Amino acid sequence: MRRELVLVLAGLAFSLLGAGEVVRLSLDGSVNPATSGYVVRGLGEAARRGATLVVLVLDTPGGLDSAMKEIVEAILASPVPVAVWVGPPGARAASAGTFILLAADVAAMARGTSTGAAHPVALTGDGGRADDPVVQKAVNDAASRIRSLAELRGRNADWAERAVRESATVTAVEALDLRVIDLLADSFPSLLSSLDGYRLRDGRVLRTAGLPVREIGMTVRERLFSYLADPNLVYILLLLGIYGLIYEFFTPGIGIGLVGGGISLILALLGLQVLPVSVAGLGLVLFGVLLMVLDALASTEGILTVGGVVSLVLGSLSLFELEGTGLRLSWITVGATVGTLTVIFLFVASKGLLAQRRRPRPLTTMVGLEGVAKDDLLPEGWVLVKGEYWRAQAEGGPVRRGDRIRVVGEAKGRLTVRRAD
């Protein structure tokens, strides 16, 4: 009751001010900590500026439950009315996007869009066994939450529960017929036109005619973290970073291994801050890499390498705790990345170790080497060969200072040289 009173008073205050704007937010991609932070920031900024309405343009395959929960709570607590529009045509609000759509004060979709499929998805993407108590607990929790959202907004709670338990989906037209959404709008301007004079459940009336639209975009940091919310990208960057630094270790020097590996590892660490990570999975990945390095340093005929690959694969598949989300680490990504980097690493490491273990071949003769005359050899003087100064005698004609010379003989610490040309 208190919350409804606050919303009514806020609506009256905005109306009395006689000014305002429509704030547009766009969530295009997965629901993750970066996008949830962006939406929460946008809603807060809209409230501070006294906006009349916030429109969240939504196109998402789903995402993390924790990030979706933050967005839903921010929408429910917003003093500014929030309309969620699934658009443009071809967009979708799947999985976590269904919760966000149903939480809005006004739910709208464009023709050619869809929503639903909110069943919790396990890490492997198959949802796990239906009789698994852990899966049942997750499904029951999600079903109760989405049903409460639908009941709060006066929408079809039975269908909302089916979207979780049966992964039900509907098109925009079907969603309107089933009272899942409130409006159909094929474009953003037509949405604003339909919302002008629209009465909300709490009694507030929206006025959007003639209001300016102010779009709040993502910051560079939010956009970067949003890209790094893809577990497949973070996984590839992590292994590239680790193997790049190992390559630099085997071939000392500031080169591509240090630069590429360092940048990849830093980006991967940023991504690991966004995604929920299993410590055990990360430990298995690092242990697998360690076994492969030890096998390269002290050959065990491939035993440690086999163990390293097994540990690396097991760690990769348990690296991210993504149960209940639409995100997952692909088997193809794991297989292709582990296989490719393992082969490259073994090839480079073996070549590097062979070069390090090869006995140096001392220089036994100076004959045939070239250098530069440092004096006029008339016929004797100093020459520079292989970075060393030698006393030399010219043969076959005088040699001037700065001429290129070739060593043709050596005796008692003195060289016999000729002009190289």
C-alpha cells in the first residue's frame, strides 16, 4: 500500500512539473552483470531527471539469474513508469528476458518477435534430469517468481508458469491474445503513440505526445564487460593468455608471446569478474597446463601430457557456474581450443627445448668470416671480425680503412685478409 502511494505521488509530481522526457534504454544481448548495471544506472538517472517514462528496448536470449533479478528489482522499485518493448521485428525476450518483460509496467512487443522458454538451463544446455532434486528446486523457484510477477502486473500467470515448467513460447500476437503483454507496436514511434493516454494499474496516466526522447547508452566499460560476458570468448582468451606466457617462457625475449598472452590474460580476468566461476574448475585448468609444461621439461613419453589434457577438459567444462542461465560453454569451443593450443604448445616447446639442449658448437676457425678494416692495411693493421678486434695482414693488394674484408688465413693470433669484393 505504501509503495502504491509513493508511485501515485511521484506520478502527480511529474504531472505538476509539466515537463519531462522519455528515456530509452537498449538491452541487446545476454543478461549479465554489465547489462544489469547499465539498466539499473539508466533507471536511476531517469528518476533523477524527472523523466515521464522509461522504455527498455529488449532483445535477449537470456542470461544470468542474478543479473536478471537486479533488473527486475530495479524496474519494480522505479518511481518512473517502465515500458519494456521487445523489438524491432525479429527480436526475442527468451529465458531471463521473459521475467524482465513481465515485470514492466507496460509490456509490449513488435510483430515478428517472441518470448518464453524460461526453463532453467543447466551447464550442458539440456536442463539436467527432470527428477533431479536440484533441477526441481530451480524450476519450482523460477516458476513461483515468474508467477508472482505476472500476478503483480495483472498478466496471465498460468502461461508464465508454463514458460518456466514447459519452456512455452509465444509470438507477439499470441502473447496479446493470452494477456501476456499489453500492447502491439511495430516501431518505437508507434509504441510512444500507443502509450499516450495509457492508464497504468496504479491509476497513473502516461503522456508521451511531444516529449523528447533521450537515449542513455552503455559506457565503454559497460560495453567491454558485456562483450566479456560470453563464456566462450573468456575461455579462449584465458587459454591464449596462459599458453602465450608459457611460450614466452620457453623463448625468452619481449615478443608476441608476452604481448599477446598478457593482453589476452588481462581481458580473460576481466571476464572472470563478470561470470560466475568455479574455483575447482579454474584449478583443474591450471593443473592441466602445469602437467603439460612438466612433460615438456622432463619427458615422460606423453603420460603427463595425457593427464594434463584430461584435467584441462574437465576443468573447462566445470569452469563456469552457469546453471539456470541461457549461457553455456560449448563443447566445440572446448575441443577446438584445447586441441589446437595443445598441439601448438607441444610443437613450440619441443623445438625450444631441443635448441636449449643442443650443445654449442665452438668456432674453430676464422677462415671464411667477413669483417671491416679499421686501419689502412699497408700491409698490416686492425680489423673487426665477429665483434672482436684482430691484428691482420693484407694479401693480394692494399686494404683501406672501412673496406669489407674476408679472412683467408690464420696463424699465431694474426689474420690474413683480402678485400671482400
